[in-house]
Amino acid sequence: MNNITSLTFAILDYPEAQKAATEGLRDLFTTASQLSQTSGGPAIEVELVSPDSLTSQSGFAAIVLPPSLGDFAKTGQTDAIENWLRAHYGKGTLICSICAGAFLLARTGLLNHREATTHWALAEDFATHYPDVLLRVDKLVIEAPDLITAGGLMAWTDLGLRLIDRFAGSSIMLETARFFLIDTGEREQSYYSRFTPSLKHGDQNILKLQQWLQTQTRSSVPVTEMARKAGLSDRTLLRRLHKATGHNPSEYLQHLRMNEARDLLLESNSSVDDISWSVGYQDPSAFRRTFHRIVGLTPREFRKRFATGRGSN
């Protein structure tokens, strides 16, 4: 950012783009610009760009594809947008997406064989349309020098602060965050997302098993019993369950148990040890390790963060 007196962030204001994000980002960047200039840093200009007025001639430091409240980002006629993004990317512009905006970015091919994130609820749809993208919906933000993808609908605050940090410096980012009362502490989508396995894969044996497993989250279920319920051999179960859901039997059951554990941590005052036993773990330490691996927080941290006023054991 040395010797730069001004820079411009473009926000693509496409049909059904989330206005809270487009207007919120403009407010965030405008405030950061004022703070930056007061400290002798660069001015940050913000341009809302309509798909009807695309040009590859403007010198943007970054382009942001905001969340969508409709299907345009996934199924709209976006050839012009794709060409516009590729042209700016080729000139060194940083391209960023938030939530469903990742569908627009993925259409360009720029995310192929790269890690990216989108809203966790869109993961199955995204993976179906763009199998060459290395999707990581456990991550809230995935940042590289040339591309940034952010996950949830409100991840525009996280992305906005990342851009301010990159182009105006950490002190301006922190001042901006304090002004808007935005928590700059680390967080991930895994803190908020629940395991929602696909039920539309068309494999009736696996679907029957999935429906049964929903009632077995507090039991120890060996693979042989799962295979019997599905009417399959052990080996065939492993192959078909992974094809349908992306998980092996042990992983699948662990995710279901963690869903149950989340609910108990939020809705009860039971101790973590009691919760671990109630969701089928004989070893509370193993439960804590599994919870942390899947959720990204310890059970105690999760309860403290999301269930203020309840138990904290």
C-alpha cells in the first residue's frame, strides 16, 4: 500500500444481491477510508457495478461478489460477468466472493483445483455444479493473494475487514472494527453449521439406513449392524455410503452425534461428561476430541459462546 493515494473496491450489484451486504460493505469501506486518510493512508473509493455497465478498463484493487437472496448467482445468464471477472483477474485485480457469490466466481474456472468456501447450506449444490473446486465449508474465509472466498451471509464483515487490513493496514482495520463493534476474533463456519447429509442421492438402501441412524445417535452401532439394516454387505455399505454422503459409517455416526451434542450443550445444564455419555461415548476425552475436530471449538467453548447463562462444565 506504499505510495498509493487512492484505490477502488468494486461491488457487483447483480439482481437479487443481498442489499445488507452491498450497502454494509460500502459503509464499512467508507468509514475505513476516512480513518485511513486521517492517518495519511490511501483513500478507499467504492463503486457499485451493475451487470449492465461492466468494463474491464477501470482499475479496481478488488472486486467483491456479494451474497444472493435468489438463484441468479447459480443459474442466471452470466457470460458477461464471467468475461469481466477474468479480464480483471488477468490485470491483477483481487477477486472476492461471499456466500452464493462463489457460484459466480466458480463459473469462471478460476477456482478449479483451488480451495474455496461458500455457505455451508449450499455445499451440496455447489459441489454438484463445480466438482473441480476443493470445497471447504468448515472455513469462514479462505484467503490467497489473488482470490478470497467467504462463507455465510454475514461473512461480508469478515471479508471487508480482510480487505481493509490488506490495503490500508491492520491499525485501520482494527479502528474500523471497533467503530462498527465487529468481533475480530477468529471464527469458522463449523461453529454454526449442522451436519445435513444428502437424502437425495437415489440410493434407497442407504436412505433407509440414514433414516434409522437418526434414531441411534445415543447408541453404539457397529458397521455390521449398519450393513444389516441397509441390506448390504460390509464392503458394499462402505462404498455406497461414501458415494452417497462423502463419509464412511464411523464418520457419519460421529457427525450425527455431534448434532445431538450441540443441542444438549445449548438446551441443557448437563455436564460435558454427562453429554458425552448420552450421545454414545464411553470416554469423555474421546468425545471432546471429536467435538473439537468437527466443530472447531471445545464443548465448553461452544457452550460459553452460544449458550450464555447455561452450565459451563
